[in-house]
Amino acid sequence: MLQINNLVVEIEGKRILNGLDLSVKAGEVAAIMGPNGSGKSTLSYVIAGKEEYEVLDGEILVDGENILELEPNERAARGVFLAFQYPLEIPGVSTMTFLKAIMNAQRKAREEAELTTPEFMKRVKAAAQELHIDQEMLRRGLNVGFSGGEKKRMEILQMALLEPRFCILDETDSGLDIDALKIVAEGVNTLRDPARAFLVITHYQRLLNHIVPDTVHVMANGRIVRSGGKELALELEASGYADYREQAA
Amino acid sequence: MAEITPIRTAAEVALVERFEDLKDKLPGSGEIARGRDEAFALIAAAGLPNRRVEEWKYTDLRSAVREAAPLAERPADAAALVDKGRAFAKVDAVRLSFANGHLVAERSDLAALPAGVTVTPLAAALAEGHPLLAEMGKVAVAKGNFALALNSAFMMDGALIKVAAGTAVDKALHLRFVNGGASPFATAPRIVILVEDGASVTVHESHEGVGTAAYQANSVVEIVAGNGTTITHARLNAEQADAIALSTLAVTLGAEAKLTSLGAVTGGSLSRHQVFLAFAGEHSSLTLGGATMLRGRQHADTTLVVDHAVPHCDSRELFKTVIDGEATGVFQGKIIVRPDAQKTDGRMMSAALLLSETATMNNKPELEIFADDVQCAHGATCGELDDDLLFYLTARGLPRAVAEALLVQAFLGEALELVEDEAVREELVARAEGWLGERT
């Protein structure tokens, strides 16, 4: 589903990704682990299409199509979803208004009919209930005054409603207590599907106890330096990233 | 010492000639005529305000006004002109309509006014020397202001409105100004609203341009509010794109009174809306706000002077300006807290959003505080749309233009949401959406 070949990326003249190769199949949950500064978040932003990164070489193929020339919204319409590490607050835009706008924008891009209000409400209600999000939160400005855990749940709610085919979770566990982590992980697990792939970016192994990956990749100095099964995460938890830092340097 | 003769622009020379020509034909004699002379003497002495005049530093009328347009006569097709107006059409209200500044009786609900409300056409009131004329010009901090003086010299029609003591007017009054013509003209309508003790009233004011020639509008609304009054005011500037539009709201607020005045500006090549407000009684509160949307080479100025002369009054100001193209926004807000005005609570905010690299905003908040037990704060911001927010929205599937529009709407919404009347609020929000929809 996702194939990244020799990706080289700079920001403000500083090289962050250094010939990165990665492949994720449909139905797979791939984890990317690595020390701070290894380029994990950059990778997620570049896949989603953030402007300020300069791609010097390589390609990102989604179902065989190179998405690097596409706008972020065009990538979203093709099923790419990035759950942000730090979801943004948008005062003055109610969460409901926002959810309806993004769902219909993607439907429009795919030439599907807009959702009727009752259908929209039904879907939001069901998804919100699953993630323990109460109606009052949905009436507030998007993410305004939400706790860290609430913001992350709101990201997963959007993921559930948009039904993306390729989901990136960028440090979704950061700032979550164990209860919030479990809710978020459950939300993700219910979305696991043979047609859907996940890229779970995390610094710690903790999240992977709850979202069990099929593959684990270790990233250092802007490239994947080791790949393995879920047991690799446990090994890293025990040994730390020190070896990889040295290797990268 | 040699007398210095200032150099007059063509417009200034023409303005003097027009006044000399017209002064005997304008309604009113005796004291009223003397009032016109006094007002015009200010203009003749100082000329058009320009960037050397502090209050007009950012809005240079001397360079903007090339010609002084002739004062509009009552249009022959006044009713037809008014019918072209669309503003607040869906808002349930009693209407007073003005065509190029002249009251149009056949499009005004003069026979169906709510109980406790009386309306006298200004031209008739000036001719007969109506007692309510004494309510004009009461706001000290507005004295000597160019736009107000110009209106006082040339005012040709308008209305004197009285809301009787204790009346809660059950229907909004809509002052509907429709301007249009085939050749240039100037307007000078004047509205005086006396709200007696304990009365409450809602006033909507709309200004639209529907003609082909550029015009120069200069409207003045004066509100004299007694004790225990509540006044809710909303204003729309949808003037013609090539119009120069000056407008003034001058208010005296009694004790335990409440005034809210909110508005939206989308029209005019150059506009300036001035609010002069004097607190004349204790425990009163004021909310002023607005949303201004500019593009092309538009210039819009909002200038406020809030005079806290008495203790225990609150004032809140929230103005939002969105500027695209090569347009220029101006916000000047002055809060004066006089020595006796202890326990004043004043908060003023002006925020601007620049949508292009050639957009300009001039923010000038001023606090003049002479009392020592007060709370006053002001803020002014000026920025662009946040790239991170735009990325967040586009990454969720919104096309860039839609994401920008959503953020601009959210920005303006904070000011527009203060409008209490639902129908008015919906129209202003819809106009903001329409404005965004026209962005290319």
C-alpha cells in the first residue's frame, strides 16, 4: 500500500531524512521507533504533505501513485490520514461544523454525495460513544480547552469518521495516562482492517502493548536502520537507542 | 507678522463655493443657520483633514477627495431607488428609508410606528425649529470633528426620533440608507434618537450603494440615552465600491444604561466610521464591535473615542479586520478616563488578519487615564493566517481555499457573534461568507 523509496528531505538546509526506504502492506500495522531527532515526525509530515519540507530525492507511492506532487487535501482524499502529535486548537469553529466540513470535503473529492444531517449525526454519535467523547465536547470550538487526552481522542474520532486507508499515528501516546491510552488504542484496534494500513510512530514501547504491530522499524539519522517483528520493540525497551545513535553517527 | 494663507485644493475651494451657494436654500433659519455657519467656519479654516492632523493621520481626505460632489437633491425616483436596497430585508423591523440622504415617506412606516415612538422628518423639523433639535451636538469629545461639522453645515434631511420614557419598543427600527445616482453627489443625513429614561430600543442601520456614479456619503446618528435605557444598535456598510463614506455615531449615555453597537463593513473605496461616546451617568455599560472586510485598494477606518467622565462604567470594544489585496485598515481607539471616573473598567481589542503581502493595517489604541482606581486594557494584533492551522485543515481534506475561509470566518465570528438579533447576525455572517466566496 505504502512504498517509500530513497526519500531525502531537508528543512532550512538541514537534512532530516537520508535515503529512507519503507514498505507497508495493506492490513499491516507497522511501528516506527527511534530516538528523538531521528526524523520520525518529519516522515509523518512529509507523507501528509506539509509545505516547508523540501524533498530532494525519492518517492512516496500510495497504491503505486507518487503522492509527492499532491496537495495535503488531495492526499487526504486518497486515504492518507495523519493523527497529529499536537492537535491544533481552532477557536470559533465548532467541532461539529468542522467534522461535517472535512467529511463532506473528502466525499466531494471522491465524487460521492454529501452526507445528510441525520446520517452525519448518527455516525458522529456512534463513533463518539466508542471513544468516550461526550456531546458537550462536540459543541465546543475544535480542541479548544480540551485536555491532552481529549485532543488525542478527537484525532481518533476523525480517523474513525473519515475511514482513511493509510493512517499515521504520530506519537499518539505522548501526554496520555494509561486510561486515555487504552481508550485510544481500542479506538485504533477497532479500525484494524485487511484493507487498511497503519504507521504507528512512537518513542516508547508502551503504546505497542496496546496496539500490537506486525512489523517494527528502527529509525536513526533519517533512515530505517533495522526492521523486525513485534519482539524488536521489547528488545529496544530493554537496550535503549544508544547503539543506534552510535551506528547512525 | 505676515498672514499665512494656506493653499487650498480644488475640492476645498469647491466646498466653500458650494456652501455659499447652498446655505440660504438649506432648511432652517435663525439659530439653525448660525449653527451651519459655525460648523462650516471650522471646515473653511482647517480645510480637508490630512495626514498632518493627528486624528486623520491614516485617513488623508485631502488627497482622497479630489472633487467636492454637489449635495444630492431628493431623487425623482426615490421610492424606486430605495426598492433596490437589499440590506436587512429579512429582518422584521419598522423601516425609515432614505434615498441619497432624503427621507422617503412612501417607503417608511411612519404611519405604523410602534407605541411610544415618534418620528419627525428632519427637513421639516429644521424648517420649524423643532424642540428636539436641542439634543444635537451634545457629545463634547466629538466637537470640532470634521465629518460631524461637515454634516452639521450641510445636513438636509434625516429624522428626529423620540422613544418615550419607559417604552420597551417591541419592533426594531431599521434606518435604511440607499444611495445611487448617474452623476456624482454628496449626502448629509442626520438622525437624532432621544431615548427617554427607562426605554429600550433596537436600531439597525444599513448603508448601500446601488447606482453607477461615485458618491460621498456623510451620515451622522446621534443617540441621547437617558437613565436606565437599553439600546441595541447594528450597522452595515455595504456602500458602493467607489464611494467615499464617512459616518459618525455620537452617543450620550445616562446612568444604568446599556448600549451595544456592532457592525460590519464591506463597502466603500474609502470609509471612516467614527464613534464618540460619553458616559454621563454611573453604572452604565458599552459594547462596541465590528468586522471589517477589505480587498482591492479599499481603505477603511474605524475611529473611537470613549469618554469615561463618571465612575463605575464598563466599556468593551472588539474589532476584527480582514485585509486582502492592497487594501488598508485603520483602527484608532481612544479611551479617556477622567479624574472622577473611578472604578472604570475598559477593555479594547483590535485584531487584524492580513491575507496578502500588500495589505496594510494601522492600529492605534490610546488610553488616557486620569483616575487611579480603574481597570483598563487594550490590545492590538496584526498577523497572517497560521500555516500550521492551514496544514492541519488541509491534511484533513479541506481544499486550501476552504480552509482559509473557515479560519477567516472563525476570526470574524468572534465579533459577529456578539450581535444579539438572530436575523441581523445571520445576514452579517452570510455577507462575510459571501465576501469570502468572492476571493479568488
